[in-house]
Amino acid sequence: MTTQAASLELEPRETLGKKVKALRRAGIVPVHLYGRDIDSRALQCEVRTLLRAISQAGGEYGQPMSVSIAGESGEYTAATSEIQWDPRTGDILHVDFRIVSS
């Protein structure tokens, strides 16, 4: 049985700091993508799309996935580095993706 590699498309994020609460209320999760050869990028993704991709990759500490940024060419192979959860509600607050070497 073959499995399809997880892929995720992220969007650039303009809202930073404490204003991300409005994003979360709208069902959007702030995301950071970082790695050795790129600057840290502030990105965002819809909650359902993000959770589906993380689940498809095997969970929080699963396999790396293919990550692309809307409006840009190229893809990155990235793994979840950290997922922050709200301890009271269990909602996802923030995700860090780390680019892995091929």
C-alpha cells in the first residue's frame, strides 16, 4: 500500500504580534517557517487544512511534508518543530515548521 506524501500551502502573514488573536477567531493559525538557508517567515493557514496535513504526515512528530508558499515558486521539505496548544480549550495556537535537508 502506498501513501501520498503530505503537502501544505501556506500564505504570507501581514498580521503580527497581539493582533493574531483576530486571525485565530477567524479560523486561521499563525505559522513560522525557518531553516538554515532562509530567513524566518511569518505565514498563516486555515485550521482545518493545517490539522489535516499534520495528521496525514503522521502527527506532531511525524514525517516531513512538502510546504509551499502561495504566490511563490518552489517547495520546501519541512517538519513540525513545535505546535502550541491552548491548555484550556485544546485549540491550536501556533505552529513552527523547520526546513529539513534533503
